[in-house]
Amino acid sequence: SMLIFSLVFGVLVIIIAMVINLINAKKAGRFKEALFDKNGVAGLIFYLGAIIFALYLVITGRTISSIIYISCFFILPLTLMFFKEPLHNMIQGKKALPEKGKGIIFIESFFELFETILSFLSNTLSFMRIGAFALSHAGLSLAVWTVYNLIEGKIGGIIALILGNLLVIVLEGLVVGIQGMRLEFYEIFSHFFKGEGREFKPTKIGTKEK
């Protein structure tokens, strides 16, 4: 149940990050990214379809074989992501594909689509480590309590209990802190953060430049 809760939490976080990307892309006028990107509308539809498919499989033990469902949630979004460059060019009134480099575009689209599917799977499963850390906490605490019961004498047991808990706090603080930053900067920020744009220059009041 702990691992399942971690997965559900991860799915919600990823969906929220993708919605943030949609809002940012719309405000910035990046319509290709908003519509056809892996973190845009096409990617969001595919991800939701995959989550519903997985939930149905886990609950009922059967797969969704509806042609309409597979077409709407898998074939259509994957096709949009694969042909995002030609589709964007057509929307802008340009030629769908340039005279040169057609093969390179399709090869890049194929590997990008393959990487997208893998990243969705890995990003979602990465949140299971949250539940794993909770289980490791229980195991470490049980080990400390076992040592306390093995030591004869109240003073020695209390010292072992204090030192053991301090060790658990230090280890878990280090591991959870590192993995928490990884989840934030990779599984969350990677869906909407762009290291580009205008430099932020805050307004200064009551200061004079020399």
C-alpha cells in the first residue's frame, strides 16, 4: 500500500507539472510545444491513457481492447508527437518538410518518441522510492530497537537507543534530501522548466546606480 500511494502521488505530480507546462507554453506563444510536445496536450493524453490502462489491468486483470480507446489515447497522440514538426509547419502555412534532411527529421522523431515513452515510465516509477524510504525507516528503527533489547542495563540500552536514532536521522536526512532534490529537478521541473528567455531584472526602489 505504501508503494502504491507513492505511485499515485507521482502520477499527480507529473500531471500537475505537465499542466504548468501547457500554461507556460500558451502564455509564451509556443503552440507547437503546447499541442504536440511530450509535455503538451498530446503527451498528456497519452500519459492519462496509459495510467487508465494500467489501473484497469491491475483492478480487473484484463486489458482494454477497445479500438476507440487505443486510437484516441495511444495511436493519435503518438502520431501527433511523431509528426510534430511537419504539423507545426503546416499550421504556420509553411512547407511540411524541407527538401533536404527529411530522413534525419523522421529518425530524430522516432528516437524522441521512444525516449518519451521510456521517460514517462521511469519518471513515474521513480516515485516508488518515496515509499521505499518509508519502509527502510521502519527497518532501521526495528534494528535500533532490537539492539536496545539485546543490551543489558538501562544506561547502555538508552545510549544505544539515542545513538541509533541519531544515526537513522542522519542517514535518512542525507538520502531523502538527495532523492527529494532529484525528484524536484528531474521528474518535476523537466516537464516545464526552460533555461532560456529574458533575464529577470528586479525593480529597484530608492537606489541609485553609480
